[in-house]
Amino acid sequence: MAPSFTISCDDCTMRATDACADCVVTFLCGREPDDAVTIDLAEQRAVRLLADAGLVPRLRHQAVQPAG
């Protein structure tokens, strides 16, 4: 099993600062249920580079292929 970690706003030193509004966790947690998170090609490349360096997990999403 891969190691994991928990990100909680409750123990963040930046909580309730200007940085909080620009935080990816705030963005993801503030979405409506079933809202998609969309990243463009440049962002996908950046995430891939970070994953290759071991800094973030690899994206696991795989789109459903249409039948036929």
C-alpha cells in the first residue's frame, strides 16, 4: 500500500490568511458535489512532472470509453 497523508485546514498554518483563498484544498473542498475538476494540457504536464519527481501521486482518472 502506498503511503498517504491527510491535508486538513484545521492544522494549516495558513488558515484564515489571504493564501487560504488561493489554496488547492480550499478550491477542491469548496466545489459542489459532482462538479468536475478540469485541468488544461499545460497543467496536466506540470502534474506529470511533479509525479515523475515523486512530489505528487499520479493522476488515476481514466475516462470511460464509449461502447462500439
